[in-house]
Amino acid sequence: MDVDDVAAAPPAGPGPGPVTSGPAPAAPSSPRKREADLHPGRFPELSWADADLTASLEAVYHWVEGEAIRAATWYLHEKKAKSRWSRALRILAILFATAGAALPFIAANNGAVDFEWGYVLLALAAGAVAMDRYFGFSTAWMRYMTAEQALQRRLQELQFAWATMLINRGTRVPSAHEVAAELEKLAAAAAAIGEEVRTETMAWAEEFQTNIGELRSIAGRRDT
């Protein structure tokens, strides 16, 4: 995550919510507007009475699936903004550096051009690269792509495992023991999804601390 992108991972796994009068399946729905941050999703309130076990299990699956889709969609959207900033700054750096390197040759053949402007252009090129580095646009772009692909993989594993379970179960009503076993699998899937977000967040935190340390080191050298 970036400084203003504090991601909260989905809960590690499902646990029984308050018992209601009947199951309340919660199919994933697309948010009306994009979230600024990734906030943890609320676990659905379900009934775990014997008659409601199948519907409640399906509701938990849809909740875990929805959390994975929401996180992957967030990273997919955010990486676009980071890629635009990264490309823009890199293009500016290339243009400034090229112009700065070429200016002395132009000045040698044109007395109206001051070659010292080449140093200004080179400084602007270095500034564009430094801005990209210390604001982390390029590195965030790479992290977000990696996180989004990892979440897509986790989502596909979840969906195929669920489809396999449905095929094996057929039309038979699952027992309480079978439902508990499937809940454990969904808990592991939710934990794996949360781990992908946590891993990306930890990578951002390490990069942020490194950049802050470098800035302090540069400031310290200038003071001496």
C-alpha cells in the first residue's frame, strides 16, 4: 500500500455469527463506488440450525468469494493510477535528460542558446526520477500487479474447490460434520486471501521506511 492506502485484510476465517430466525445468504454484489481503502468485510449473520446449514454454508462461500473479488478489483483499479504516474514521470525524465544532453551541442552552433540550461534540464530529469522513487509510483505499480494476480489465483482456487465439492455432494444434503469441514476450508481460503493483502502491505511499509531513511541520510550529509 501507499501512504494513503492502508489495506485491511479480510478476517482470517469464518466463525458463527449471531443466530437469526433463518439463513441470510449474502451473494456478492458490486460496490456502487470504489472504496478509497480496503476495509474488512462484515461476516454475514446466519443461522446454524440443522435445517439452515446448506444455505448458511453457501452464504459463507459467497462472502469469501466477494472479499476476494473486492480486493482484486481494488488492486486492479489502483494499479492503473500508479502506472499513469510512473509512465508520465519516466517519460519526462527521458525528455529532460535527452534535451539536457543535446543542449551543449546546440549551443556550440548557436550563440543565442546558453549551454548552462542543459544543467537545468538534467536536474529536472533527476527530479522526475527522484519523485517516482520517493513517492513509489513504479514500485507500487509492480506490487499492485503482483497482488492482483495472486488474488486472482486464490479466487480461482476457491471457485474450483467449491465446484468440485458440489459435484461430489450431488443432491445429497450435507451433514453437520461435512458443513464444519467445508467451513474450515473456507476459513483457510479467507486467511490466504488476507495474507496476500498483508504481504503487499508489508512490502510497502519496508519500502516506505527505506525511502525515509535515505531522505534522512541525505539531509544529514547536507547539514554537516
